[in-house]
Amino acid sequence: MGLFGNRKREPSDGVGIDEFWRWWDSAAEELAEAVPAGRLAEHVDAVSERVKAIHPELAWEFGRGIHSEHQLTVTAAGNPALRRIARRWMRSAPPSDRTWSYYDMRLPSSLDAVLRIGDAEVAFSDVRVVAEQRATGLDVTVHHPVFASVPAEVCGQIAFLCLDTALGEEATELWIGEIDWSVGDPAGSRPLAELPVMLAPVTQEYARDGKMGWLLADARTPHGPMLVRCLNRLSPVQAPDLDQHVAITAEFRAATSAGMPGPGDENDLANLERSLDAVLEGVGQVVAVQTGGGSRTFHCYVDSTTSGADELKKAARSSAGARVRMHARLDPSWEAVKPFRV
């Protein structure tokens, strides 16, 4: 049956967050004054100590605010297992004001800056990119002259940080597929500053009005045809709280010879899907639906610290007519739906 029941919160899930914000309440004003005075370095250790108390692998940074004077970002730094913790930190923050705002992912930032990694210096204004659309996202190749003189792993790190700076952490992880780097300036390259413009048509097509659309695909398997309906981009970065995968499989009562639902199954499946949607509203999401081989599987994600998995179990079992089996497991990286990603 898999993992059902609420997962117990780890100490770092809450205690460190509460302590951080109690400390911040008394330190925020002094930190805001330290920025223009050039004394921010004096406070780095104090901030780091309290962020690491939430989780030792979280990263943080100060920056210039968009709607406030300054911003503080505490981020999972690409680690899916930590995104839920970073999101809880942000949701526990005080309301943004004229002085401070708070984020759990890095926002796009100025490309007038210079990136320094070891002995390498990279002016973002000198970075060139080539972007090619593949399915519902972009593959990007990054070029800078410094790539000719630094190790390959540094080139890769610089390439990722360039995209992170131009697009922000969320857009990079959600919409960018393959990230490559080139020692030579590739044909058709454009300035890094144009990358958001290059990405805009893709996001407008596949996430209209900011709402992720759905992709339909089919494949041949040893067991017959398989139909898949899934989100255009299957990335946990769009829902950091949803770290538990719940697979609900309904076996058909009258499957066709090709393993597809027969006329008598459609009503049962529609009732089951409505029941799942009702449970998930506001607390979870169906991200993919897989049909073939005599069954249909709904791939759902919920917050593991809630009763979402148990509620789905109850809804599935009470759905009239459907023969249902279920399995739940922790999956902050959404590995269960990785085969459906394009």
C-alpha cells in the first residue's frame, strides 16, 4: 500500500524557522542600516548561523528589493528535498514593507554585475546564448571567453548561474531543459539579456495566463498502447510543498482488446477523477494521468505533513464501481513522473 498517514515534521521543519523570525524581528532594522553603510559583512555570520539552524544546506542572500528597499532570499539552491522547508520559511515571514521583502527562490537580477568564481571573472554583459525550443521548454547553450581558460565543471557552474541571474531560479528550473556551454561563440548567439524575451513565447503558449497547460502523448509498450495526459512542465519547483507522490490506479471492468477503457468504464473513471479533484482542491494536484494495459493511473502530489494521502485513499475507495489500488511515497523530486517529462 505504501506510505500513508502524516509524516512527522523534522525539528528543522519548524523550530529553526520560528527562531529565525524571532531573531529577525530584533535584527531587521540594524541590517537595513548596515547595507548603505557598507557594514553588511559584520552580520553575515549571524544570518548564516540562523539559516543553517533551519537546515544546514539552505543558502541565503541579500539583494536590492523590487517593491521594497531590500530583499532577503533563503533558497533550497536547487535541492528539491529542501524546497518545502524554504517555502515554509517564506510563508512564516512578516508582511513585506517598504524596507524588506522575502523570497524562497532567487529572482532575476541585474546583468550589469560581474560574476566571480575563483580566479574567473564573468561580466554578464559579455555572455552570449543560443536557445532552441524542444517540446515545451528551451535548451540553452552559454558562451563566454573565459570558458577557454577554466575547468569544465566551472564552465557548467557559470552557465547555470548566468541563466539563474537572467531568468530567476524558478523560471530556470521550470522552463530550461538542457544547459550546455561553448568555448567558441556559437552561430546565432544573442546577448544573455535577451533570454527572457526568447523564453516569453514558450511560457505564453504552454502556461497561458500563468496557469500550466496539459500535454497529450501516446506511446507503444509491450503491453499495448499507452496514453498520457500530463502538465506541460513536470517540475516540483512549481509546487514545493507537494512532496508526496500518491498513485491511484483503477482497473477497467471491461477493457478493450487494446487495453483501453470500455464503454462501461468511462462513468466509473469520471466519478473517480471528480472525487480526487474535490479532495485535492487547494491542497494538492493531479499532475499526470496514464491510461493503458487495462487500467488508468492518476499521479497525484500532496504535502506529506498533511492528511492529503489518506483523504485520497478514502475518496478512491468510496468511488463507485472502480477497482482501485494505491501507493504513496515521499518524492520531493517528482521522480515518479520523470518518464513523462519532455
